[in-house]
Amino acid sequence: MAKVAREMVERAGVNVDELLELLIRNAAAELTTFYYYTILRVNLIGLEGEGIKEIAETARIEDRNHFEALVPRIYELGGELPANMKDF
């Protein structure tokens, strides 16, 4: 699967290695913002916090969905996520 997807992208004139680097960096950014929105959400308290908590939850889910959409594309092109979070 990775070979076919990679060949298709290369035929379109895209440098797959550069694309993978960008996709992996973007996945790291999405995962990071998901993490921070999670922390923000659990720390919002009080009456005013409830409205903001809903906004934070929406943003959190959106970032998680972006991350989950990127990961299969990375692997389809023959890339992979770092095994260690510190390398991410």
C-alpha cells in the first residue's frame, strides 16, 4: 500500500520525503495542541469556566481528529511516527 501511494504522489511531482516531514511535524503540532486543550479543559472551573470549557472541548476534539486523520496518511506514504514522544 505504501509503495503505491508513494508512487502516485511522486508522479504528481511532489517530493514525498519533504511531504512526510511536513506531515509528521503537523501531526506533532496537532497532538501538542490536543494535549494542552485537554489540560485547559480540566482546569476551567466555575460558572464562567463552563462556557469556555465547551469551547476548549470543541477545539480539543478538532485537534485530535486532525491528528487521527494525518497518521494514516503518513503511514500510507511509507513514513512513521517517532517511537519516542521526546523525538516527536
